[in-house]
Amino acid sequence: MKSAKFDHQRAASLDDALKALGNADGEARIMGGGQSLGPMMNLRLAQPDLLIDISRVGGLDGIEVSGDVIRVGARVTHARVEDGEVPGVTGAYMQTVASGISYRSVRNRGTIGGSVAHADPSADWPSALLALGGDVVIAGQDGERRMPLDDFQVGPFATGLGFEEILTGFELPALSDSAKCGYYKVNRKPGEFADAIGAVVIGVSPRVVCGATEAAPFRVSVAEEKLAAGATEISVADARDMIAVHEPGFDDYDLQIHAVALSRAVGRAFA
Ligand SMILES: Cc1cc2nc3c(=O)[nH]c(=O)nc-3n(C[C@H](O)[C@H](O)[C@H](O)COP(=O)(O)OP(=O)(O)OC[C@H]3O[C@@H](n4cnc5c(N)ncnc54)[C@H](O)[C@@H]3O)c2cc1C
């Protein structure tokens, strides 16, 4: 199947892209790497009238450290993260995540901003970045604003991004050398979308995320408290109880794979 007819506009600047979004008569979509939008358009699950291509917009593909913050532009590809361009402990954690996303040709084009804006519950970055914490940087008609990753994704394919806004990047914590990180993805074949995700980052305080549910990824507060109290492992049985508090509707299979992912992510953090 091929996509429905659409117009394509290559924005020369962020202002240009914002103006095009504001002036759009009908549905307009920002195009990042096109790795989710393209297939959705071909399946006619998305039928935008206008695609606003931000590939030539400057300032969206930088990676820079400023004090204890790492700024990562929305257009940074999974491949660049996989290749180690994000420095330090934060970068090493993100490298592990990026290398498990699909195969290299998808990683060459797919962007971190596109993935978080798309907010597919089974995707890697929404869970992995929630475990890191930090802010999403958003540009709109009224200027720039920041939103904590904790609040950004509100449901499956639903975020705090307005229709006339563009995700421009992330401000992530530059973790110290003593920080511990673990990521575990349950999937049937390497590189596939996840059936379950466990993500653990122990920086200033522990952040533990359960992802690839049918909703937005969520923090598992009881697990965080246990790690903050000095635990260095969480058994699958304990993880089941902790996750069940947040997801009472999980069936036995879902509970088990999410508990295994969480328990193994903790194991990797302390390996
Ligand atoms: C075969 C295949 C396998 C895959 N496997 C995985 C996997 O295992 N794990 C995983 O996490 N992902 C996987 N993906 C998805 C891939 O990671 C995509 O790159 C990613 O989800 C979307 O990024 P993108 O830059 O391509 O965004 P696009 O497809 O261009 O856009 C996706 C959505 O986000 C919006 N958008 C994009 N950029 C912005 C922005 N800057 N501001 C506002 N809105 C924006 C678009 O309007 C669109 O609605 C896979 C994709 C394919 C094709």
C-alpha cells in the first residue's frame, strides 16, 4: 500500500517550521527520520496533508555537555548514540539502548526526538530516558519551554506536545562515574520492538522504569525505595508484587515478563 497524497515542505529554520505548522490548513506533521511516520503513512494509519521536513533545520542535531547537563538535539540519530557520541556514563547507558533498536539502517535515520514524540509504548527511548530523568525542550509559537520527562508521555502515542509545537531536544543528567545503569528489553528477536522493558538508573537517587506496557512507561516507586535503602538486587517474585501495584490489570504472562525485565535491569546495573 502507498501513502495518501501529501505536500512536502522543507523548513529552512525552526521559525520556518513553526510558521508552517501554525499556517497548516488541515493536518501537518513534523518529519524526523520518517522511520515510524513513513510506515504509518504507507499503511494509511496517518494521512497528513503536509509533511514539514526538519532535516535542514540547524541546531537540532547537537550533543553538548554544559556542567552537569547533557544537551541532546531532537534530530540526533540512534546510530550516533550507538557510536558513542554522547559522552560519559550517561552516554554508555544510552549506547546500550540505541544498539538494541531495530537494525542499523533504521538507526541511521531514526531520531531520538522522533521516537519520544511518537511515544510508542513499545519503543526504547521513552522508557530509557524516563529512567535517566531530565527535561524535554519544546519550541512553540510563544518561544521555548521545558517539560520534565516524568510528565511528558501521558499515554500510548500521547504526550504533552501541542499540535503547533516541535520537540527540539533533551536536557539529560550527566551522570557521575559512580552512577549505575541497567537496561533490559524482552523481545522475541534482537532489535525488535519490546514486549517488556526494565530500565534502572541510580544517580543522585534511583529511578526504576517499567516500559512496553500498553500505556506510558511508569516509575516503580517501591523498587526505587528498595534500591535507595541499599538493595543491590530485586527478585522476579518481588518485582511482580511491585509492578502489580501499578498495573493491577496485567495478566500473569505480562506480569512475569515485566518482572523479569525489571529484575534483570537491576542485575545489570550492579553487575
Ligand atoms: C523496521 C523497524 C523496526 C523498529 N524497531 C524499533 C525498536 O526496536 N525500538 C524502537 O524504539 N523503535 C523502533 N523503530 C522505530 C524507530 O526507532 C523510529 O526511528 C522512531 O520511533 C521514530 O523516529 P523518527 O525520527 O523516524 O520519527 P518520524 O517517523 O519522522 O516521526 C514519528 C512521529 O513523531 C513526530 N515527530 C518527529 N520528530 C519530531 C519533532 N522533532 N518534534 C515533534 N514531533 C516530531 C512526527 O510528526 C511523527 O508523528 C523501528 C522502526 C522500523 C521501521
